[in-house]
Amino acid sequence: MNNEKMNQIISDAWANYQRKVLDKFMNDTTISNYAITNKEEFINKCKTNPEFSKTWGLKIEERELSLLERYELMKKLDNWVSVHYKEPKTMEYMDSQNIPAKLITITYNNEIIESYE
């Protein structure tokens, strides 16, 4: 559910960007050289450029989960088993059970969506 919502939010922000920037300036070569022409570039710019992100109201943050965060998530996802809390073996087990290792947070129009990957 969250991934669908995240994709919809990103699509909405991208469509807004296209309407306001691309359609207006693609004929102006001085600006079109700097215009972002695909969704992937738009997403990357929102992730890496705070000013751009603020302008378009789409903030995308990604971070790796700590061992403890993954361990707690594993327990919540009913995949919890008694594993020794030693990093290499625990990480291997969590990876084999597809326990998410990354948290993605998207903020758009004051709405916050979190998703685990």
C-alpha cells in the first residue's frame, strides 16, 4: 500500500513539474539545456538538492536501517526467531528472510509516507 501511495505522490509531483516547467520552457534553448527531462532525474534531484526539493514540495529521504532497527522490524513482521544478536549472522539471517534494510520517507504537501525496502 505504501509503495503505491509513494509512487502516486512522486507521479503527481513529476506531473506538476512537467506542467509548470517543461511545457513552458522546452522551446527556450537557454533553459531547456538545464531542464530535467525524465522522472528518474527529477527524483534524483529531489533527493540530492534541498533547494530544488523545497521548490517542488517533494522531499525524498533514504537511509539504511541499523541492525537494531532491522531486528525490531523483524519481530514486528512475525519473522522473529531466536537468533543470537551478533551482527554477521543476524544480518545474514535477516537478508535471507527479506527483512527490509532501508527506510524511504517521502514528504509531499505536508503528507508523510514511509516505506521499507
